[in-house]
Amino acid sequence: MIIDLYSKRQKRLRGEEVDVYTYEDLSESFRVQVSYMIKDLLGDRDKYHQLSEQVQEAYELISDLLRREYGVHNLGESYGGYSHRDPFDELHTFILKEPDTERCLDMVELSCRLGEIQGRKQAYRGMSRASEHIDDCLAELNGRFKAAGYGFEFTNNNIMRIDSELIHSEVVKPAIHFLNVPGFEGAKQEFFGAYEHYRHGNYKEALVDAAKSFESTMKVILKKHGGYKDSDTASKLVLACASQGLIESYHENHLTALVNVLSGGIPTIRNRNAGHGQGADVKKVAPEIVAYGLHLTAAAIVMLASLEAKRA
């Protein structure tokens, strides 16, 4: 739970709220807040003298997964920490001390995923409102991210990077909602893959996965209305959507402009930057261009979903 303290209200009145997202150097206070949230989410040893077996196993699982993926025997190696016998201590020390922001987010993401899977079960800690409690914890995490000015959000079992709150809420989230519909599993995986690459700075890969997600979305829709050729490029798929009436032609010029935006936006970014050989020089794709490509992908998916819904 996040309390709207007097000091917070005064900061708002003075215009001191954070309005530009950052993605590095998690503050000590934020780390402490997240540690409290994870204790609420998975179980707090300080409140329960004897944690249930399932709670112990949850902390052990997260610790084991991180150690295996990082190839270490002790999660504290990067900050000179000693080896913990208790995974509860190890993980909460990790979130407070680990200097690598992405690794901190790894731990937070795994904790939230386990909370989603195990914490919603009443048998996990004997809570009558277990599912509501998990919702509250995850809402707190996202609220903490926003209040501290960190551009991340936990949604659909993934921590995603946010560049604009407006774009995220009005474009990205509706796209995710649509891709949760059965039949769009491939497009959803590619869409999340694009944002995961973007969060880790793999910009070329992000563009490629964004374009794949856009193409996969069109293919699923076109399959319902006459199909397509496996060899069709993104541009041809867009034209197929237009020819089958998915994109309504209120006016020929408007339709042409819309097709040009779709066929010349995401696919062209991918083709010119990441989809071809880079020659002798290593090409760098600017993160601003990648963000544009991802947002354009999400907007295109939302548009296609809305138009397809009208035809149903």
C-alpha cells in the first residue's frame, strides 16, 4: 500500500514530482521499498517466526535460478557480500546492494512471477484474500516505479520499459490486451521480445522483433479472411489488409496515406537498419528510433484490432 503522505503532497504543490523517466541507479530508498513489497508478496520472516514450507521454497527457487543464470555460487559476489545460507537473507541483501540495475530487476521480476503463480493460492500462506493481496502488491510496485521516476512496469509477467506514461497506457497496454486473445501467441511473444531487447539495449533485435510482431498480427487476421502467401512482405500484407476491407477507405487519399504509414514505418525502419548486412562499419540504431518503432508497432496493432472487432 502506498500512503499519500503530507511531504508527498507538498512536493506536488511545489511542482517537484518527477516527470522524466530514468532507467539506471536505483536509489537506496526505492530498493528498501521494493524489499518491503517483496516481503508482503512472498512472505516476511520477521513477521512469521516460522515461514511455511512453500514460502521457503519460493525464496530458494529464486535464489537458485539467479545463481544458475549468473553462473555464481553466491549472489553477493558482485558487491563483496558473503555467502548466505538463508535465501531470504541473500535475496533481500541482493536487492539492497546489487549495483547492476538490470540484475535487480531480474530478482524483482522473478519474485512477481512467483507471486502471480503461488501467492494467489489461499494455501500458500492461508490468506482468505490471497489474490487481492497479490494485486495490491503488484500495484504498489508499479506505483513505486512511477513515483520514483523509473520507467518500468510489471505487466503480463514481465517488467517492461516505459518511455511515455500516455503512450504506454493508451497504446502499449491495449496492444498487449489484444495479443492476449487466443491465436496471437506468436505475435505476443515477438512483441514482448521486442520490449525485452529494448530494455537490455539490444536495439537492432528490438526492431526486428517489433516488425515480426506486426507481420504476425496481420497474418492471423488475414487468415480469417482469405489468407496470404507465406512469402508476402510486410508491405504486401498491409496491401492485403486494405484489399480485403480491413482498412476502411473513407477516402482514397486517406487510405493511401494510411497504407504508406504502415508499409513505410515499421518495415522500413527494420529493413534499413536491422534487417540487412551492415557492411564494414558497425551501425548503431538510436534508442529514440527504436522507441518510435515500438510505439508505432503497438499503435498499428491496436488499430488493426479495433477494425477487426468491428467486422466480427
